[in-house]
Amino acid sequence: MYRLNVARLREIAARHGDQTPYAIAKRTGVSISSAYRYVDGSAQPDLNSALRLAQAYDLDIRTLMDPVENEDDAPAGAAA
């Protein structure tokens, strides 16, 4: 199982001038509501959205995702 590293996403987005979930959504093409949920940790991106995030910031998808051994052990939006 993998989880989005929210802190890393926010840091990388900020380097590109994207300080808000709205700006992240506009750059990446994910929906605005999804971007807000990803950033606040209440949702995880599906593969398509994770790839959009990575591609928009010219990253390998593994840069944004952290492995989690047991999904129940990690809080939503956990940043390791």
C-alpha cells in the first residue's frame, strides 16, 4: 500500500509557486475538490491523479508516495 506524502507535495508545489490546493489543481488537472482533500489528508489520489501530480511537477511518482505496510496503522495524509 502507498500513501501520498502530503508534506512533500506541498513543499514541491510551493517551489513551483503553488501555495494553495487551488493552484495545485490548476497546474495538475486534478479537480479542485480532490486537490483540497489530498492536501488536508482526507483522501488519497487514485493512480491517474497521482500520475498527474507527479507529471505536472516533473517527478517520478515514487517521490510523492510513501510505502505503508498496514493501511490501518497510518493516519490519512501521513507524512513520513
